[in-house]
Amino acid sequence: MCRWRLYHRHAFLRLSIKYFDIESHYDTLTVHFGQNFNNRAMIVYEWSGTNIDNRDLFITNDNVYLVFTTDRTLNATGFSLNYEFIEKG
């Protein structure tokens, strides 16, 4: 499992998924909103497989966790994404 916390007070998050290819149903990339990972109140997105290339998401919460989980049985090429914070106001 890999976890990334993306936080910038009073900002929007733009998440750009450029490429996505992971094992369907067994590997997942999940986006959570919340103050800490152990008390995540909301799963916003969860992806698996190969169906989300070239997608831009605008997330209005300023505290986001990305979690990649794998069972390590099959290897695919992975994913590529970029993020950018856009200050509110």
C-alpha cells in the first residue's frame, strides 16, 4: 500500500490522470477526503483497470489522500498523474 496526503489550506486540487493501467479488481487507486487517513469519512473515487486515461478532476476539499493498494500477483504498467493546487478566491 502506498499513501499520499495532498493538503493546501484554502485551495482546490486539480488531479490530472495521464495514464492508468493496473490489475482490474485487485489493484486500486482510491481518493479519500478527511483530516487523517485513519478517520477518513468519505471515499470519493476508486479506480481499477484501464478505463480512466486523460481525465482531469477538480476536487474542492483541501485535504485529500490518495491510496494505491495492490495484491502484487500481476504486474501492469501502472499509472501517471499530476496534481496542482489552485488557491480559492
